[in-house]
Amino acid sequence: TEFNADTDNQELMICDYHPPSSFTQPENPEKTPILYGKITCRGKYNIVAGGATKTFTYLPTDKEGNEVHYTNFFWNIQIQDNFTSYISKEITPDNKCKIRVIYNEVIVGQNLILYVTDEKGVKITSVSIEIGGGL
């Protein structure tokens, strides 16, 4: 694209740059469980544009890595605004996240960030997912 002083970050040399979203901290940290854990999936952390839906699971743990029962979390996707129309997200009854990417050559090679927040919007964990070629 052509240079745009309003949206391009000259220091980072990135076109159409969008700064990362900020996350709120809990109002009452002592009442909000401190969670850790990770997002998992089958195979690599990538999605093929135009391909099958990919399912992601969040495994909540405490600081020591012990599994904890916690179901009040929320799935979020971060990607440049001009690519959001190519992404569909479905949350299953067992709270897994299914993502599908519609094929368009402009989205191939992009990355999206899949992240989990607690009920107050505090980010728990995230993973970068590469969008690969399809058809």
C-alpha cells in the first residue's frame, strides 16, 4: 500500500499499524482468581485460509501448573480491522473455540492473536496463529 502518515508506523516500518489492545486490571485482585494455563490445539498453531475449522482449548491452571476448574473465561481474537471479515469464531457448549478463515489471498501470511480473558477482561494467556495458504 502507499504511505499513510496516519496509519503507518515509520519507526517499526509497519504499514496500517494498529497498536496492541490494552487490558484492564481486576478491581478487586484478592477476589479474582489468578489464573494461568495455555491454549492448545491439534498440530501446529496455524489455520489454512479456506480450509477446515480449527478447534482450540484453554486449559486453566494455578501458578504451580495444577489444573483448576474454571469456566468463566472468554475467547477473543485480535487481528487488523481490515481482516476481521475473513474470520469466524464459534464457541462450543464445552467452551472450546472454533476458528475458520475464509480464503482470500490478502489474508494469507497474516497472524492473529487468540487470547483468553477472565470475566473482568483481564488477559490470562494468548497464542499467535499463522494464517496459511489454502485452495
